[in-house]
Amino acid sequence: MIRSIITGTGHYLPKNIIKKDHFLKQKFYDKRGLKIKKSNEEIINKFQKITEIEERRYINKGLFNSDIAAMAAKKALVNSKINKEKIDYIISAHNYGDIHPISYQSDFMPSIAAKVKNKLQIKNKKCRPYDMIFGCTGWIEGMILSDQLLQAKYAKNILITSSETLSKVIDPHDRNAMIFSDGAGAAVLSSIEYLEDEKYGIIHYDTQCDNNDELYYLTNGPSLNPNYKRSLVNIRMNGRRIYEYALTEVPNMLKNILDHANLHLKDIKKILIHQANAKMDYAILKRLLKLYNYNILSRKDFISKIMPMTIQKFGNSSVATVPTLLDLILKGKMPPHEIKPGDIILMASLGAGMNINGMIYRFPISKKNKYEKKNTSKKL
């Protein structure tokens, strides 16, 4: 029985730490194009209270989205011990491509995945690069697509990257600009044969796409400041609508995924949820707890143990939040959180579209098998 197993993970976090002082001199505008009369300190403190974001990361000048995707990918390949020439597909999740440093326009040609392949110096002509433009849900969707390719025996090893440089597409006059951050994550997913009753790797998943009125909850647009001319492509978010949609749709979908896998919430060791907004993430989990008739007031300890968070220090780096979170835990960099062999985790994300998805993954008791030994015969 073929199982889709994560054989390596990696991430890249920019070194530039952006604290709230960075925004003290900004001029914030409302949706009517009028300057907000409240002091910046009041605006920033209220924002931090809701989102819990204290810091975020911005890339250095001269770096591009494809650069940090390749950095995370290289770490994942090294961690996997799989020869890079054995990669059959590269699936790169992002939303804006490389941002031109002068025009601030999105560059998708050639694709980010093709650029990652080039930067990794993969010579294999049969390694196919695909881009996944799917909102913040892109990395999990890339993992889902990879599982389908592996199960169909179209591939044996797939590299899934996730990267975004949202600091290049934010409107500096929009309060929501303080949410967004830069970063990259990556994983190598491999097909490995197990006995039929050994259910490891990707166990079950689901995706839901509401693309009617929800299509415009998160989109692009001109600056809220009518005099701002640097870029016409700025990320625009209807936070209230996204929050309401998330609380209505995400918990039900996650429970359905668990039900179809014949699992209960108590079987899940960790829930790795897209780091969009701390208030929203907590609310999603509490709604999920309600579906299992858990007493929320007595489960505060449960929430902190099952749902690790990085948004406080890293902000929202879109597609990169979940794989970054996963890699940090697996590398022992988020104590006391840890994942042990045999543990089952639930990963979930929500993004532009609106698209939501979730995936159940069980870590193998042992990675030793014939397939892995065959793949590790050559060094990177």
C-alpha cells in the first residue's frame, strides 16, 4: 500500500524584525479615503490586542519570493536525504510571484516553481514545475495534489514550497498592513510502501471553495490614500466578512474530515492552523470544541497544548505559516510542543477565494524502508 510520507521539511524566516514602532509615523486612512483621526499609538495597540501580533518579518532588499522559496526548499531536500534529481514535481504555493523592485508589479513569468528548480540547479528534464495560486491555503492544497499524484504513481518524490513577500504588496495606509509578513516553508512528500493496515502519512483531506460573493473578501485594489501612487496592486481585506465566514465554515469542515477518517478530536495531537489572526484562530478552535460538546471554560489548557501559535512573533506570511510551524516543531524549536512517531496532526487553512482546506497526517513509527534507502543512495 502506497503512503504519502513527509520525508523532509524546511523553512526560511527573514532576519528583519518589524515591531510596532515601525508604524508610528504611518498615516492611516479609512475605506472612504479619509485620514483616521485616532492616534497611531491607539490604532496600533488595538490592532495588537485583537491579532496578538507583536512582531513580523520582512525580507531584505534584493531578495525575491523565489529566492526564499528556494532557501526553504534546499533545507527540506537536505532534511529528506533525497537526491534533488529524484524530484518529479515542484509545486510552489504563492499569490503574488516575484515583486518588481521598481514597478511593484507581480512577476509570474517564468513561474516561481520554475525559478525554484533553476535556483536549486535541478537538471532533471522530467521534473515538472507547477505554481499553486490558491490563496493562503496553497501549501496544504499543494500537499493534497501531491498525494493524488503519488497515489496515481505519476511521481515518487514531490517538493512543495510555500513563500510570500507580502511586505511588497501591502498598502502602508491600511491598518491591515500590520498583519502581513514574509516567509517561506517547504516539504518533500514521497511515496513509501507500507503494509495495508499501516495507516501513516496523509490519511484524509478535504477542500471547500466558495467563489461567489466570497470571492471579494480578500482581493487587490488601490491604496486607501488617494494620493499614494507607488503601486496599484495592494492587498485588500474585508476582515469582518472573513472572520464570519471562517467561524461558520472551517469548524464544520474539520469535523467532517475527522468523521470521514473515523477519528475523534481526542485522537489529534496538534492542530496546525493558518496563522491569520489569533482571535480568529482561537474562535475557530472553540467552535470545533463545541461540535464535540467540550466545555470551553474548562478546556483552556487543552487549547494552548493542541494549537501552537507563531503569529505573535512572525505575523501572517500567507501560504508559509503552516509549513513553517510544522518545521519548527519537528526541529524542536517550539518547546514544549513536540510531535512524536505515531502522532496524528490536523492541518487547516483559509484564504482568498474563499478557499478552505484541511488534512490529517500521521507520522510513521519508523521511516526505514526499502524505498527510502534506494532514494538516499546519492547525496545532494
